[in-house]
Amino acid sequence: MTNVQTAGRRGRPQSNREVSYNLAGQRLGRKGQETRERILSAMLRLLADPQGPPVNLTNVAREASVRLTNLYLYFPDFGDLLLAALARVMETADEAFVDLLRPRWPDERLRECALAFLRAHYQFWRTHARLLHMRNRLSDDDARILEHRQRTTFPMLDLLIGQMDCPPDPPDARWRLMATVVLTGFERMATVVTTPHFNPLGETRKGAGTDGHIDALIQTEARLMELAIRDARALPGARSAVAAVA
């Protein structure tokens, strides 16, 4: 495997699909596993509906048809339940968009590859916007959620650094800084354009013209991403620059 293909596999969040005990110390049998899964599925259903009721433990218990006291046996607080939902959703991130960063993008197709990646990244955010916005908001106050957010971000940063032909072991600060700025840019843009009331054109009809405006923003971001990668690949010491001299 190339450096870009192997980068980013460190720190990949583990699935919490299998949990052996509840908080009372009781081993979960088939019924307990089914109850826990029912609660988690109810949480995911509520999160999938941007117009739905507030996502809190009371409404999740109601949606799952379990008593709130029983829910606490599996998830002691909202942060634990949110982490379980994040783990389930982030299992799909590689296939949805991250894997597009693994093969080295050819120089002659940089913008095309960047655009495909950014469109896939946006679609993932659009599908899971309520969950991801909640993650970002709560990570300011919950160290567990902040750690999870970092664990899912750092591998993508590694892949971007590799995409820029940074020499390995350890990554040079010049490439890391460039990759950090690029990643921060498209993550922030996805955060902004997936807010419920995003309406940059000021149209009175909700959503009028918004999709086209968002795609124009994504295309502009792809251009900036292309320029950043091309610039980084030309730095002295880059693998591509060294190969060109050789």
C-alpha cells in the first residue's frame, strides 16, 4: 500500500455495536442487546428528522417504548447515547467519503478528485446534519465527545497530508499546517451550509436557489483544495518534487 492508502487508519473509532453489560453490572443477554439496540435505533430515527421533536432522553425513551429508568441502565446520560449514535454513523464515513482520499489523486485530475470528495463529504453532512451539529455543540462541554470528534478528524488530516506528498516520518510542519487549513475550511463550510435556516440568497421561498449556491461554494472550495495540494506537492522535499528531480 502507498503512504496515502495506509494513512488515516490510525485512531479509527471502534464500533460499540457489542456491549456486554448494562450499568447495573448485569450481563446483557439477547433481550438486553435487543433493548439497547432499540434505544439506539430510536435515537437515530429522531436525529434523522430535522423537523422532529427535541432529541433528549425522554423523547428517545418514548420513541423506543421503554421506561426512562430502563434507558438509564444502558445509557447513563445523553452524552453516552450520543456517542453510541456517533459510533454507528461514523462506521459509514469511510465508504461515504473518506475512502476517496486514500488513492493519490493524479496531478491532471486534482480538481475533479477534490470536487468528488467535497460533494461526497457534503452529502454525508447533509444526511447526518442534526447529529453532527449536536456533536459539535456538545463537544465544547463534554470531553468524551471532543475526543471522539478528534479521533474521527485526525485520520482525515493524515490522509490530506499524504495527498500533498509530504515525506513520511514525521510529517513536516509545512504540510501539516496546509492540510489543517484545508480541512478546517471544508468542515466549517459543511457546518454552515447544513444549518436548518441556511438561506444565503435571502429568498422568501425556503430553499429557493440554495442547492445551486451550495454547489457553487463546493466548486470554489475544490479549486482552493486543488491549489493547496498542488502547491504542497511542489515544496522542496515533497515526494513528487524529489521524484521529478531524480
